[in-house]
Amino acid sequence: MPLRPVSALLAAIASIALALGAVAPAQAVDDASIAGHVSDAATAGPLAGAIVELYPFARPPYDAAAETLVATTTTDATGAYAFAGLTRSAMYQLKFTRASDPSDVEWYRNAGDRPSAGFAYANDGTDFDATLGDAVTFQWVATGRPSILGDPTVGSTLTVDPGTWVPTPDRLSYQWTRDGGPISGATDPSYTPSEDDFGAVFAVEVTGHKAAYPDTKTRSARVQIVSFDGFLQAIDADADSTITGRFDSRAALVGDRPLHGFPTEGDSYLVLSSGAARDVYIELPPGSSTAVSTWLDNGPIRYGGDLTTLTIGVQPPTGASCLAIDFAFGTKEAPNTYTRDIMLVESPVSDVTFAEDDTSFATAPNNTAVDSHGQLLSPDSLDLVATQGEGIDRWTPVLTAKVPLTAGVTDVILSVQDVADQAADSVALFDNLRYIDDPVCESGEQPPIEFVTYAGRPHVGGERVAGATLIVSTGGWEPAPVDLDIQWLRNGVPIPGETTDRFTLTPADVGTRLAARVTGSKAGYGPRTVTSESTGPIGDGKPYGSVPTIAGRPNVDAVLKGYTHTWYPEVATFSYAWLRDGKPIPGATAITYSPKPADLGHRIAFRVTASNAGFAVSQTSKPSAKIGLATFTDSGAKPRVVSSSSSFAVGSVLTLASPPWTPTPSAYLYQWRRDGSAIAGANGRSYRLTDADVGARVTCELVGLSAGYLPARTVSAPTGPVMRR
């Protein structure tokens, strides 16, 4: 069969390649800019040579990174400037300075200093402008929240602590309010309530004034002018006792009916609450509950706005070493949450500290109101048990606080504090204040109760879906070493046998909330129990995720790679399948696939199957373009013609060596040529020179062939002129 001309064969193959098509990936360049103009207020024209500095966006206090100058430039003759090569959508701050007057400075958005400045997004904007020489504005870095000091009773003077302002105001002005309206003439830092003010709710507004700064008003928490009628009699206090305090009128009352073992003496007792005290008497159907909650917003600390406190001044008789008072503490706070209301019986002064990194942890060295385990009373105290049918459904037993006494007047501070949430609130019942002799108080000082301590509430981490494993970080405990016991809780109820730092979620946990309770103990110290914040509801763990994609050239022997992108949950396991025209390719189950000749002209897709918690979910990529012919890689070197003799003479055998392609073709086509014209029948790797070749130059055209590949073509370098023998 005569050899088909190579040029015709190559043209046919090229037409096939064009029909199959190919896709070349594109790449995007992320190069954002910020630009604008600077004007001169005096001339209303452009300001050339102005210095423009670019800083990362930050708020005070500035760290070293925030102070780093990103770039600087100057405006051109038209007042224009520009910064290029910035991170797209990043936030920056711009400073403009007149070169001839370094004191003439403006920050972007007409600000006089950096704390007052706005920010510029790097999104190729061109209108970040400034005008030097005009008036600039300033903003306060911090405005203090005022607090009212003093007892909110008729005849007592209330004063204002304005809080911390930055920078310091030139002056402060005051306005006292009664039941939300301004009190005429009450514009001093102090105010003395009159008889007409009884029962009213007071607050004070403080306005900061400073040149070039906007007048800014802040408002204190509210206080109510209250009466203590009947309180001392309710707790059986001596006639010489005194009482002061601060509370919402709804938060305290004289108990007038039996409740939880009270009264313990006489026919009345005192109820203090961080919410509405009267709600303690709500009677409920079995199994139901309600929250005592009023959002009193009268607490002076950041961790809880609902605080009710009374100070009782007592004059103990000679020889008395202890003041005793019966109490019980009850709460509607959800068990095992991070919100833990507390009650205190302190003397001689109140001293409560809330941990900065844990709003549920308080220390009160002067407190004697602890449960039978020596722990500060809170919803997590071990004595709190459920009581059905009451608005307050978790109570301690009736306990007695014993306060060490010293000669003279002694203050005893009773308080209930809502911690962290100002919502579901708590109550304390008090009765039978009396003097006793007790060895626990003979020293004249409160015996120290040393607890193990911890830094940071336990934290539960991990995916919150069935099949995942939760891990509890227990925090740091002192003094080391401290023995730690862990108990996992499901909806507040201990899970039998789950006492390690890890818990694997199962379908039984779906829809519930998990927490971990950690108890630290050490010989010679009181134990402390603290519970992590509960998780959100546990999900069923059914996987879901993005449609996968394919990268790589759709050619035979190329490498296609599948990308799964983002899937949830992270604990899901993956399997893969490559599809030819929608049908699985046997054995193609890796993340990559190299198309075979059998794939030529077909479309390839990538399928991902994610499995977890009994679920299996699949997503399939869009199919590729039709798989096309591959091309050989050419080294660029011409194949060599080797002679069987030392010269190119008639009778010598020429052989073509060193084919230049990768991969090696499976077959070759040869065509020897004399001065460019095909030599009939010369279609092998070797050719013997004849008399017809004398004086001509001989070359060999080589075509490489493999299944799934475009044919490759090359021509050897010509020989020298063929000589006679």
C-alpha cells in the first residue's frame, strides 16, 4: 500500500483536534488601589506636593502593627495621588499633610486625629479626597458611664461618678431625671431626694464638653428611692440596728406566708431578689416553670445589671462572737449554664471580684453565705435541688451564715446578684438574725475557706454533629496538682459513664445540648465545681457541601484532579469515582485520573460521596469537555542520520537514530527524501544509497504514532552530497 503523504495525514489529525476542542485555564490578578485628590481650602484649587500616608485600619490603643506605615506618596500638579498593589477589600486609614506646614494635617473624612478618622476600602475607589486648611472634627475615644453613689433614700445625698472619659473633657454638665423626665434645676453633681421623691426612679445624664469635639451624653443606671419599713422586724433584728441599701422596690418584700421552711422565727421573714420578689409565690401546675425576671438594670458592674443589696448596722452585746442569720437561696437559672447568680452575707464591707475572663466566677473573701460544701452560692452549688410547682424551682436547704463580730457597730451586707444575663433571676430568704457564741467566730475573724481555683471556665470544642467527638479543655487549676473529675451532661443531666475529656456524639444526642462539668479537688482545700457553657443543639451530622470541580487539560494521558471544596461536617469521610459519560470507570476511585484512549471523544466527571452518622451524600461535577488527543513532547533536537561508512557514498546504509519525542511513540512512519522529493519505496528506518542519489542531499521525514495522540512529525538534518563509490 502506498504511503499516504504525511502532510495530508497531519491536516486530517488537526481537523479532529479542532473539533474536539480544548479549554485553557485563566488566572485573575488581585491588585487593588486607592486614589483621590487633595485641595487647598484657601485657594479652592488642587494642592500639589501634599504628603499622603497610608496606614492599616485600627482603633486605639495602637500596637506596633497598626503604627506601621504601609506606603507614602505626594500629590501631583492636579492634586491627585494613588496607591496601587493593595490587598483587595482591605481597610486602610489615610493621613494628609501640607508639605510647607507640617502642622496642617487632616485624616480621611475630615478628621483631626487618627482615633477620629474613617477608613478607606481598597476597591479601586478614586474619591478618597481631603481639603487641607479647613476645620477638622474629633471623636471621643471613650465616654464614661456614670454611676450614682449613696443610699437612695429620702434625705440621703446621691452623688455622681462620671466614669472615665478619653480625652479628658474641658467640663462636664449634669441633669438629674425623675421617672424619665428632667428635674428642673437639678444640674449639680449631687442630689438629695425629698419626701416627694419616694418611690420614684432616678438617673443622671452626664454630658462631656471639649473644644472641637461633639457634645456627648451618657446615662447612669437607674436607682429607686425606697423605704425599709418592716425589714428589720421581719428578720427579728434588735431595736438598735440600722438598715440602708439599694434595690428596686419590686426586688424586696416582707414575707407573709410559709415558703421553703420560712419563717424560721416569728411570723415573717425578708425576701430579696434580683428580679420581682413577689413572683416567688407563684403556684404552678406540676412540671411547668416560670422565670422571675424584671431587668432591673441597677447593678454597678459589667457582669450583671440586677443587684439587690441591704446593709444592716448591728451593735452586738458584750461577749457575742457571732452574728447568725438563717437563709435559703433559690434560682430559676438553667442548670449547668455559664450564668450563675450569687448571694452573699458579707462583713464588715462588701468585696466582690468577677474574673475578667469568666463572668460566672466570683470571689468574695468577706462572704459567709456558702453551701454545705463550702462553695459560694450559685446555681451550680451542689445543694441546689429541684422543687416542683414554684416560680423558683431550685433551692438550697435552710442554712445559717455565721458572721464574726468585733466590738462596736458592725455592718452586715446582704445581697443577691444576677451574673451575666440580667434575665432569669434568683431570690434569697432571710430570718432570725441573732447573736451566738460559736468556736468558728471566737478568733474575731472569719475563718478562711480556701478553695482550689481555676483560670478560665471549661470549654467544649469540636463539631456539634452526630459522629463527631467533643473535647473539653478544663482550664488551669491551682495550687497544682489538682485532681479533676469530669462529667458530661446532656440537657443538664449526667450521662452515665461519660467521665473522660472526650465524648463521641451519637444519633441519641441529636437536638440536645451538651456540656461538661469539671470538679477540682485537693487535700486540704475546698472543692470547686464549674460547668462549661452548653453547646448549641447537636445536628444530625448529615453531610452537605459544594459541587466538586475538575482541573486539568481534557486530553488523553493528561492528569485530571478533582476538588471537593467545602463540606460539613468536617468528620465526614470521602470516597471518589470518575465517570465516563455519566457511568463509573472501573478502578477510577482516586482523587486524580488520567484519561485513557478509550475516553477519547467522551466527557469525564468527578463524583464525591461524603459519609457520616449513617448518611451518604453525593455531589457530581460538571462534565469536562470531550477528551481530546494528546500531543507528544518534542525535545527540539533534530533526529540524526547515521551512515554505515565514514562517508555518504553510494552503497552506504543510512539509519535514522534518536527519535526526539516523549512519550515514546508506539509506531513510526518513515519517508526518505532526495533533495526534498520522496524516494519511492524508501519507507523504513534504514536506506541504502544508490547511483540515483549521487550529488543529492538525503533527508528522512519521521512521523510518531500512538493511540490517543496527535501524530508528531519531524525531518532530519540533510546529509552532505552523496558521492560515488
